[in-house]
Amino acid sequence: MQVRAVLKNHRVSARKARLVVDLVRGKPVEEALTVLELSTKRVAKPIAKLVRSALASAAERNTRERAGIDVDNLVVKTITVDRGPSMWRIRPRAQGRATWIQRRSSHITVVLEEV
């Protein structure tokens, strides 16, 4: 049985988040959380929180529906990072000019599955 959790509109570019996500894809949940805690990237903390949220959702579903999910045997089946909306801002430049900059965001989805 699969459990899914989604983090939307997180203020980090998808390219930076994918570097961290690639480290935990396919690993058991315990190992994935350890890797995320030891990572020095800023986005590792929200991703770890998302994985813990999916784990709590699995435990809740297990007690509510008697689904028979063994929380200790869950692995990160898929974890994806998609582009979210971008905010446009103006930055002042030299000689009275201005340039547009993009503040990117991303949507992160994690799916846990029992082995």
C-alpha cells in the first residue's frame, strides 16, 4: 500500500531540490531521514519534514483503517520535484536601470511503499 505527501510552493528552485531528493530515492525511510539530517543543504530540512509527514500518515492510516501497513518496512518509492510558480521582482542596477529577477518555487511529492 502506498502513502503520499505533497509540499507545494516551497521557496527553493527545483534544480537545487533535486540534488537532495536524488540522495534518498529508493532508500528505507530510516536511512533516508538520516541522510537528510546529515545533509548541509537548506532544502534537506523541509524534505525530511515531508518524509516524516508521510510516515505519520501511514501510521494513522494503519490505526484508522487497519490497513496492515508495517511502518518499519516502508521505503521511499518515488520522490519528485516539479517547478512551481515564480515570483518576479525588480532589482535596481547601475545608472538608473532595473532588471527583472525570478524567485522560483517548487512542488515536492513523496510516495512511500511497503517492501
